[in-house]
Amino acid sequence: MLKDQVVFITGASSGIGALCAQMLIEEGAIPILAARSRDKLEEIGASLKGQHELLTLDVTNNEQVQIAVDAMLQKYGRIDILLNNAGYGKFAAMTNMSVQEFDEMMDVNYMGIVRCTKAVLPQMLHRGRGQIVNVASMAGKIGTAKSASYTATKHAVLGFSNALRQELRKTGITVTTINPGPIDTPFFQRADPSGNYVNNVRWMMLKPEEVAGHMIRAMKKRKEEVNLPRLASAGVWLYQLFPRLADRLSHGVMNQK
């Protein structure tokens, strides 16, 4: 079902994005790997065995995004799937973060998705088919201590995705959100340099290969939402019904950032 599909992936130089690129090649798709670091992209590209593209791209730059998308449309005639995966986090008390840090994280994690979607969507609408896959987080469903900035960006991604899904109903375009809990990737090297949070949640951390596999299946089946792991989904349910109790139960672990 993914054979010959052209898939534009942001944040593709490591972690989930790079794994998805490899899995897509195995499915016969053509991944376009986009990221800021050319060196990391070329390192990943050297390990890929099938057809692919490497693009140096900063998702906070409107012009770069449009030029990159236009170039791929010129070459392939279409982008079948947009995988908005670029993002980062920093865990710290709000009082220890500057307004500029809030702005920068929102610019990458949320506005990066808006920019890429805005650039890719018109040709999907013209063709009457396509899929937009936005990597959000369980943090977008449950706020926790010392992650106000990151949580806000993921709430924004979920709100944007859910509203866009309604707008695009009956157009042939699927909007998918991927909401994972903590994943064992380089994300935490920046988000949690002390390692305190990772040590407290290691027992529930997801393997990147597992998450990437779920993402590929979501593309195949055109799912609207994927929540990982199931335990986290139960936590969302608990939070919605009993928010005060959920806050008390999670504080001891989630505050160790």
C-alpha cells in the first residue's frame, strides 16, 4: 500500500524519522529526508539501500520550506504523505526558561508543522488524496510539571490536527496524529541532560523501532490517531475523569525532570 508513495519527512536525521525512512524504503516507498544537519542526513543516507532524497531544511524558515516542497513536487509530481516529525523539548520549570525559549520551541514544534502543511496541502487538495501525519505526544493530552513549554507545543499540534481533520473531511486527505509517551531516542540528551526523568520512566519507555512500526501501519491503514503505550492511554482516560487524582499520582514521577 505504500509502494511508490512519495513521503516527505521532517526531522529525519535521527531517531524516529530516520527509522521511518528505512522502513518506508522496505515498503517500496520513496522517502524524502529533511533536516537541518547535512552531515547527519548524509550519514543516515549512506545506510539507506533504496531510492531516497536528502534535503537540508530548517522548518522555521518559510522560504526554505516552500522551496524544498516545490523542488520535490517538480521532481516527483506529488507528495503523497507528509510526516511532520521535527521537534525538540527542554524540561525545566517555567521560571527557569526565557520567553525566547518558549517562542523558539513553539516555532519548531508547532509552526514548523503549520509551514510544511501549508506548503504541501494545495497539491493534495488538487489531486483529491494524501495523508498528513503529525507527531504530537502524550504530553499534548496530559500536562506535567517542568514541561510547560513542550506540553503547550504538543497541545497546539493536537488542536491544529483535530481541526484540520474536520476541514479536510470528504477531500480524500487523512490527518493522523501520533501520540507517544517517552521514547528511547536522542531527544532526551537535550530535554533531560541530567538523566533524572529518564531514570524514573525507563520502565515505560518505548523502543524507537516499535514507535516507527506503529507509524508505518498508521500510514498503511490511514488511521486518524495512534496513542502509545496503552498504559498512557489509560492515564489520559484517568486524567479526563479524575484530573486531581491523576495529578497526585503522576507528580512524583513526572516532577523528576
